[in-house]
Amino acid sequence: MSHYLSVDIGGTNIKYALFDHSGNILNKGKVVTPKENLTQFLNSLFKIVERNKPESLTGIGISVPGKVDTQTQTIYFGGALPFLDGVKLGKIIKAKYNLEVNVENDGKAAALAEMWLGEMKGVSSGAVLVLGTAIGSGLIVGGDLQRGSHYQAGELSFMKLNGSKPYAESYAGFRASAVQMISSINKLVKYPDLTDGIHAFEVINSDNKQAKEIFDEYCYNIAMIIQNIQAVIDLEKIAIGGGISPQPLVIENIRYQYMKILDEVPFIGKMITPVKIVKAKFDSEANLYGALYALLTRLDRDLPLKLIN
């Protein structure tokens, strides 16, 4: 019986799930991501593999921050984990456990999950935006996930949104950061846990005027990114994922701000056909399903579509 381990490496936690041959999750968990050095990080990863009995595994799919050369399984930059820069993570794990391993960028993994079983299934041109510390994305054109000549297609965090701001603050990674937005709102009301997203949305929903302004500006920046993508690629649909996406106000306000942008200049509003904006099917488990799908594609096999249910 085939078992597959899927691992999602984030700047805060490493999440994992063990799937059986029918696509059921047998167990899942998470550990705090070691940030000190590569040795501690690898030891933590090895413990996860060994906890899931490597002798019974058919393969391991991994989602990581940073650019990923999918041919050599090499990570570049590594996002919040700079010690991953230049690391051939797939080769290291394969050598240790003699298992097939596939490494995929986290934003692209989220898009693969939606292409496989979510909002992007059957969509020829679309995008998945993942709202988090920065903004991740996977772009789909002609039914294929776009990687780019340098494996950096969809790196929306590096899109410049406001040239009048200081260097870092002008880029989407800062201006469209859900973490930054949540922190600003909690700081506004002097709430001690700046990372508490649930509390931040309670403040927004309480009609706090300043909190609403912060949230509106955040959604406007996301809408600006969507408009820029739409002007270049002309998509059918954009799915919004990430930790805050289950909050109904998020999709609702992004749609509102997007139409507001189109209405600002009537000529542009007439020329650009609005893209459909929806909530992604997968939330916190998107990268686990996407990393699994990327692995199955590499192995040239598939799981029964029981996962749809």
C-alpha cells in the first residue's frame, strides 16, 4: 500500500500530512520551523520523515519559500529561511532515505492544489493569490502553471505598487502583507498579540474607523495587483487563498476595491473586462495538497479523486 508524505515549509511552522493510496489524510501535524541554521532545519525535517515511517513511503512532496529549479530540485533565496539558498533539498532527502522527492515553490504549490481539486480545475487562464507574510502566487496560462525562464513567474511580492514610498515599502511584499495589516490593526488598539488575526477582524467588524481604513487600503493594494495582472494576462478567474481568506470581508472588499479601480478611469473600465474573484477552495492545507500533486506528477501517477469529497 502506497503512502505519501507531504511537507509544507513555512517561515513560522513546518506542516506535514501523511496520505494513503486513496488520498485520505492518515495523520498530520506541525512543528516550529528552526531558523538558526541549515543543520537544525534538516534535523527537524528528518524527524518528521522518521515519524512517518520512511520505509512505508512511496515518496515525499515538499513546498518551500523561494525560487525552485524544479529540474535540479534546488532552492534559491529561501524567503524567510535564507540558509536554504542554493540547497538541493530533494537530493539531500533522497540520498538519506532512498525515496523519490519533489520540491515545489509554495505559491505554485497552492496553485497546483486549486488546479487539481479546487477553483482552477478546468480553467485555462487564472491565478491563485496567497495572502500571508507577503503575497505568493501561481499563474496559469493555457492550462499550464507558469514557472518562467528563471523560475520566478508569479513572484508578486516584487511588484512595485507605489514609487513615492521608501524602497522596501513601495513593493507588494510590504504593501500587500496580511501579516503587516493585522499587526497594524492590533497595534492601533494596543492589543498585546500583534499576530492575532481573529482579533484584528473583530476590530474591523466593530466599525473602528481607523482599522477599517487600514483594511481598505490593504484590499485596495491587492485589487491593484489583480488589475495589473489582468491588464497583462487577461484571466478568467483569480482565487484568493491564505490564512485570512475564510473571513467573508476579505473577498467582498477586494471585489469592491477592484471595481472601484476600474471605475476611477471610465475609459479603462470599458477596455478591461473584470476578472472573476473567488475564494480558493483550500486554506491552510493548500500547499500540502499542491506539494503532493507535484510529487504525483513527477512520479507519473495519480491518486483516486476521492479527495474531491
